[in-house]
Amino acid sequence: MLGSGLCSQAGKWGRKLRSVMLCGSGCFGDGSWHVLLKKLVAPIVAFGFPAHYSCQALALLSNTPAALSVFETLFYWCPNMDKGARKALLNTCFNFIPQRLLGQFLASHGSAGGLSSWNGDFLYADPDVLAKCKVPCLGLNGDYDLFCPAAGGAKNVDLFGGPKKHLIFGPAHGHQYHYGHFDVIVGKNAQLEVWPSIKEWLAEHDAPAMTADDLWGVLDDVAEV
């Protein structure tokens, strides 16, 4: 989202970025569960949402008979995640989300313009600006991503005027597991099925000074986090 937003700033950043990667991300909520629950969720989070406490409570139940796997599926496809990684992610992935940020996020769902600034003055995926942007863009989405579904990711990538590629990960696309939101980076098979596509893209479009060993080191650090 932020990479798309930078490129939508009328060329200000387009000359400085080597490439943009939208990993489990996109500025459009097409197909997201948020669209279905928007009217229900909006009043509940009117004053912000304690996502850190909610996710930590969910982590306590994870991998137990009382596990609320249906809620975990909002974050990842459970069979594609190690048990320890599931708990660690739920315990650390969110903090308190303020009301204005939530409103900005929810307003993007069902909106033709997608994600915008809180006052609506700026589009993070401005079609007119991105059409002139030549920064290469790679989009990666899981086939079972309920946060940022593949349809919304593809819609965002298609707006870029330069080299672009959108990849979906899941059995229908030749992969062992379905992929949710976070598991495109930290899933069981992400290192074998997803990371090579990232490596190939960066090798072609990013800093030529980065060696393959440097890249694998960066990805290893991300996985540990």
C-alpha cells in the first residue's frame, strides 16, 4: 500500500524507487471479508480497536481444542503455518489501531478509488498518476488471503504503467498449500514457493550490488521476525 502511495505522489518518488513490491497487499478491498462485515464492524470500532489484546487472546487459544481457527484464517491459512509461528505472529502483529486509521481502512472497501487519505484528498492508487509511473511493480497474493484478496492486489498492480507482474500462490497455481495473508512470507513452504519469485524480481529490477547471499540473508531476517 505504501509503495503504491509513494508512486501516486505525481512523480515525486517515482524517480527514486528502483521497484515496488506489493506483498499480500493492495489498495482495493475487492473480495475482502471487511466488505461483508463493514456495516457491523464500523460501530464496534468507532473509538479504535485493541487489536493487540484481541490477537494475544486468540494466540492463547491457538493449537488447543478451543482454538478459533475460523478467526485465525483471517490472518493465514492454518495448515500452511507452523504452530510456533502462528502464536508468535498473533502475539506481535498488531498494536492498538486508532479510530481514524480504521475509518480510513474501512472506507477503502467498496470505494471505486480504493484506499485514500483520511480526508479523501489523496488516493494511494491514483490511476492517472500510476499509469505514467514506470517503476516496476510485483504483486504477490495468497489464494486464500481474506485481508487483501488477490483480486484487489491484481487491480492495484494493473494500474502501474511500467513493467509489472502479479502472482497468486495456492494449489491451483502449482503450490502445495493454500496461502493466506501473512503466510506468503512466513508460511511453511514460502521459502521454496514464494521467495524465489521475490529473488528473481529483485535481481532483475533492484540494486545490482545485492548478491544472492545478501538477499537470502534479508529474507531469513524477515522470517525470524
